[in-house]
Amino acid sequence: MSSLVSSPDASQSVLEPELRVSGRRRTAAVVFGLLCSLSFLLVVVPLADILWTVLSRGARALNLQVFTQVTNGISGGLLNAIEGTLAMSAGALLFAAPVGVVTGVYLAEFGKGVWGKVVRFLADVLTGVPSIVLGYFSYVTLVEGLGWQFSALAGAITLAILIVPYIARFTELAMRQNPSSLREAGYALGGREHQVVFKILLPASRSGVITGVLLSLAISVGETAPLIYTAGWSNYMWNGQLTHEPVGYLTYVIWSFINQPFASAHALAYAAAFLVIAVVLTINIATRMFLRRHP
């Protein structure tokens, strides 16, 4: 009878390994949480310091002259750079949005074969190519090869090549989220394949597509390296000529003027950085607000 009753020492010996394992897990969880918090701080603190420095100094450098005068050497305003940035980013979207959306639709609806894999692979490769490499490629082919010289068109095409993969990826992911019942309903109503895709599925995916377009616009606004090789720099307003005419843009001011030993150059560099960050944040906020209203 006594053999059927487990002793306190026996039950304690059985629980001790489990308690030790549980204790080690709690210790590992605490250590892992501390490491994650430390990693987060190592990323956020420098980023917050950079943002605070740029925003505070940029806000002090902003004045009416920045928005009403062109750059005069290392002084003046940024009207020419603002105009050039907006023109080339808009031109890049004009080229990239149709190509990217159509590519995304193809990958989502017809990209299960060999060609789909090839296109998807090339898009992934293009996403990983450094932007300065694209800039040098465009310099060789457009600026020198076609003889366009530094120009708005060369810069816009380079930015378009840069952002096409992002628009294609967002479009593909948005199209894949459509339920199969939506496609079947379109076919049941007698719609042909292209009608179902472009009149039913693509409009249903507009939130994801517009998100990709807006985020790609934000990427193009913050690029410097491709434009150094393609757009050059100009202290004058863009006259609307697509080729054989260099263009000013904000990121050139940030890249170049901050290295000058003059207070006026530093003020313009911080003002340009402030404007770029403001535009990028505005685009991201607009994207989130659009997604909330049109989920």
C-alpha cells in the first residue's frame, strides 16, 4: 500500500527539472527582450537625433526667399530646385505608373509560367540594383549615347526605371488579395478575361495600387545619385525643354551645399532637407489616410 503512494521527495524530484527549464525560459525571455530594446534604441536614437537636427535647422532656414528666388551660387532660394524635383518626379510617375501597374497585373493573373518567373526575377534584381548604377547606366545610354546631355527627360526616365519594380510588386500583391469569387462572378456575368481583369479586379485593388504609386513617388523624391549623372544641376528655372538642358533639384543641394564652408550654403542644404522630409512624410501620411478611408 505504501508503494502506491508517492513520497514528497519523489514528486519534488520530478518537478525540479521542469522548474529549472521554466526558469531558464524566463531568463532567456528577459535577456531577449532587453537585447531587442537595446537594438531598437540603437536604431531610433540616432534617427531621432538626425531628424531633430534637420527639422530644427531646416525650419530656421525657411523663409519667403527660399520659395520665391532661384539659387544664386551658394545663396539665394530654392525655387528652381523645387520646380525641378516636382517636374522629374511627376515625369517619372508618368512613365512608371502604367508600366508598373500593367506588369503587376500580368504577374498576378498570368505570371505562373516561365515568363512570369523571368519577369518577377528581373523585377527583384532591379529592386536590388544600387541607384547610382542606374544613374551611370542612364548617363552612358541617354546622356552620352543618345546625346541628350543633362536633362529633365533623362532624369525622369532614370527615376521611372528605379520605381517600376515597386509599383509592379504592390500591384501584384493587391491583385492577389481579390477573392476568387469576385473573378467567378465576373465570368458568370459574361465578361471576357480582359474585361474581368481591368473592369472588376483592378478597380477592386485600387487601394493597394495607389499605395504603391504614392510610396514610389516618395522614393523618387529622395533620390540623389541617379540625378547627378542624368539631370546635372542648374541655377535657373526649368524652361520646359526635355533634353539638352540641366535641371535643379533639392537633393543636389543637400549633397553638395552641406560640404561648402559657408553659412548660406548650409542654410540652403538644411532647408532643402527639411522640404524633402516634409514631402516624404506628407506622402506617407496621405497614403495611410487613403487606406483608412478606402480599405
